[in-house]
Amino acid sequence: MAGVQVANVSRSFGAHRALDNVSIDFADGGFYALLGPSGSGKTTLLRQIAGFDFPDTGRIAIGGESVERVPVEKRRIGMVFQNYALFPNMSVADNVAFGLSVRGEPKASIAAEVQRALDLVQLGKLGGRRPHQLSGGQRQRVALARAIVTKPRVLLLDEPLGALDKALRVDMQIELKRIQREIGITTIFVTHDQEEALTMSDRIGILRDGRLVQEGPPEEIYDRPQSEFAATFLGDANIFRGDATGNGIRLPDGTTIAAASGPSLAAGARASCAVRPERIQISTGAAKPDADNANTLKGQVSKRIFAGNNSTYFVDRDGQTLKVIVQNTGAERLAEGQPVVLSWSPDSTVLIAAG
Amino acid sequence: MATTRILEWLGRCYIVLLLGFLYLPIIIMALMSFNASPFYQLPLEWTTDWYASLWQNDQLIAATWNSIEIAVITTVIATVLGSAASLALYRCDFPGKKVLQALLFPPIAIPWLITGTAMLIFFFGIGIGRGLVAILLGHVALALPYVLVVVSARLQTFAPELEEAARSLGANQWQVTNRVTLPWIMPGVIAGGLFAFAVSFDQFVVSYFLSTPGQTTLPVEIYAAIRKGFTPEINAVSTIIIVVSMALMLLTARFFKFGGEK
């Protein structure tokens, strides 16, 4: 087991800069998600760590050992591919045994280790099957068993749950997390699914256009995004744009919004504020908002989407549509077209420098 | 209901006609190889004399062995070279690859008469001349594009992640090819080999240009024999060849489900 250090890695394909000076430290035993839209460079970064491709500049180390020019077969990594990439001409057991067998390990010990790996992914009885006889979820488990049976230093997963349906996905998320904890392997996980990144990982790195936008624990990125992109890509956010005032921003119409966290910006600089939809209180104006909700705006409900445990209100205000999520507490629901007052606390507001 | 029955009936007729078109001449030839009359007189009088006299025809037997030998060696060389070339074209990017790829296929469309003439001139120019070696070289050149086409087509269905997965598990290039890629393309390799064998064994035009009277192949020998005067021995040798090659084809089709297996 080992940590992975990526330092100042850049990689271009022709004129396209797929990775632009990316540095991340993946601590030993952690579960990391690399999150980003397609084309953000997350898969390119994973392939650099795996060794399928080498960086133009920069350094990659696994367990302190520089590997940026070591080919994949010598890196001792385990990888799970998006479409599983199981060998169709081999049985499940032979698939799992492949990595041990190319290393020339004795047959008897291979059989025992394969069985242990299959038991770990709860497929102990299916060793004799062919990949095409398995369901998607089972193939996923075989791919995982095959990747970990060689005791790799780091486990790399390229959108491993992308091909599964929703219910199976949730099962596999829990399962993957359990197995990762059980063997304590450093795991780097590429996904474009923000929910998956939030629920599974210890830390998230958000990539955009080949650059690392923000990196940290899920709670930190969610609560204190450092860019509009991070705020809107990881979860939903209402973004207000205006000029910095010292403790918030002033909107073009003169309304001020106070923010408790964020960088200190020179007054008058272009800046934004981000507020999560579930932090905003919505009322008809008759009721008084909570005392510490210093930020208030007036608007009009343009649409309500009822989703059972909560409702999402779209509120029009000065040409902008704001999103508010209200838990279903049995309180009176607001009608479309109704004038409302929105209020929220500066503690729920993050100041963001204009990017 | 009635229309479907008529359509079904028409379909059956079509199949019967098609098979008749393909096999009737062959069946008649096979029957005549057992007919005592050398002038195809009916009714058929059963005899195996032609097979017996075939056994005495040293020239025909020598040519048959030449043909088999050349076809087998051609198959081995063309299949190995062609499969290796397909793999290289699939995996590697190098300058001029597109041009090379484009140049590999037109030989299939060039008339054999022209290829044969060109080879004859070329082999004389470089001092190989005519004979079995020249025939072998010519056949390999003719068969290579067929192997390439068939194996490349099979490789198009190969998922490149499989090679990546094998490498990530620590397999070197040799192990990747041997244990992952080759098993996948094997039906294509076998089919390519069969094509190579057929191209060589059937080859008349190029062999005719490159053979000398003592060193010749079966099709050329048969042609020479017909010009001297047709004997039912030719029917006999043809029947043997047809039975053997059909058996070979059926066996391969049985053991390697072409394209059927996923």
C-alpha cells in the first residue's frame, strides 16, 4: 500500500492541453474521487497514474518512488475499467488468476488467492462461469477481484459504476467502500457523478479543462467552494454576482448580501456569492424570518416541483431564477405566482472571487 | 396464410436451385470418375479403374504433392506474416501507415494474369527464375492480403481495454498478445489460413507462369493433361481433392464457429 503524489503534471495532445500543471497528494489508504465533466482531464490524470500514458512534464510518485517513466505493467497498480474489460476467453477464476499467473506464481497458491478474492467480492461460487454468463454487477465484482488479487499499491477505478442501473449502483457503492476499508488500499476513483463522489470519498478533487479547481474533503468543498464552478458542479447553488463590499457583495440593484466565509477581497472588486438551495428560507412575508437570516430578497414563485420528501421552488427575482429546496414538514405549500420573501444567514453564504 | 406458404415453398425451391447450381457439375464429375466409358456414355458402368491408373500416373502424383507442399508452406508463412502485420497495423502508429494500409489491399483486385507476368519478369530479373521456389514466393504474396483482410476485420471487434487490463495486471507485451489478443483473433487467423490455403491450392494463372515442366503444381498439370487429351483420371484426382478439401472445411467450420462466438 502506498500514497500517490502527482506534482506539476502537464500533458498535451497536439494543441489540446489535457492536463495543465496538476498537483495532488493522495494519502496512503484514502479514498479519492476525481470529479469533473467530460473532457476535464480526470481520465487522462488516472491514465497517467496508471502508466498507460506519460506526462510531458511533472512528477508522479507511488509510495515515494518516482514512476512517471515506468510503464503500467511495472507499476503494481490495480485498475477497474468502465466496461469491466474481462477477458472473454477465460473463466471468472482464470480472469482473477491472470495477474498472479503472468507473475509466474505457483498454481496451488494462485488457486487459494483467487478463491479468497472471489469470496471477498461475494462471488465465491461463480469461479467456473464465463464473463458473458454474469450480470453487470457480477462482472463489476469480478473486475474488482481481478484488480485487487495481486495486492497492488494503489487501486484505480475509471467510472466503475457508470454502466450499472441506479439501484445496483447504490449497492455497489456500499460494497466498494466496504472492500476498500477491509483491505485499506489507496483508491482513486474517476466519476462525473457528484452524488457518487460525495457519498463515497474521503477527499474530492474537482477538475475542469485540465486544471485542478479545488481539492479537499466533500464537506469542505460543498460548504466552502472556492469558485462558481466548484459550487455549481458539486451540488446545486444559487449564484449572485456583484461588487465586493468587505463582508459580502452589492448586487447591481443596490441590495447587499453578507457572506461569513470566503477570501477577503478589495472593496469594489468583481465577486460572487453562492448559497445552497436548502439553506434558504422561503415565506409569504407575513411570517418574520429567523433572526440571524440577515440576507433577504423579495421574489415571486414561478414553479414548484414536488418530490415527496421535499419541494423545489423556482423563484423569479430581478431577471434571475433562484432555487429553494424546502423539506416536506407538512407546512402550507406555496402556490405558483405567489410573492415571497427569501432569507438566509450569512453563515450559509460563501464569497467567491470572480474567476 | 396462403401467401406465407407460397413464399416458404418458393424459398425452398430457391435453396434447391442454388445448391444444384453449386454442386451438380461436381456431382456429375464425381460420378463420371466411376464410369467405365471414357466418353461419358450412359448408363453408368461402375469401375474404379481410373483411380487405379491414377495411382500409376507419377507426373500427376508428383504435381499433387507439389501443390499440397506449396499450399501448406504458403499457409503457414502467409498466416504468420499476415496476422503479425494486422496486429502491427492495429496497435502501432507510424509515419506512412495509411499509405501502407492502402497499398496492401489492391493486389486482391489486380488480375492474376498481370501479377503473374510481373512476377515472372521480376523473378528472372533477380535471378530466382522459375520453379517451385518462385511459385511458393508468388503464392505467399498472393495470399498475404487475404489473411490481412480477414484478421484485421476480426481485430476491429477487439476491445482495446482488454490489452490495457492485461498490462495493468503486470503482463508484458508477449503475455498480452499470447493470452489475450491471439485467443480473440484466432477464428480470424484460422479463416485467413484457409483462404491462404485455397488461394495457393487453387492457383493456376500465377503457377502456370512460374512453373517449369518438371516442377509444376496440380492445376497446371491438369491443364497440360487436358491439352494432351482428356482422361477420366482427371475426374478421379479432382474427386479426391474435392472430398478432402470439403472434409477439411467442414471440420474447421465445426471446431471454429466463425464469427458466431462472442
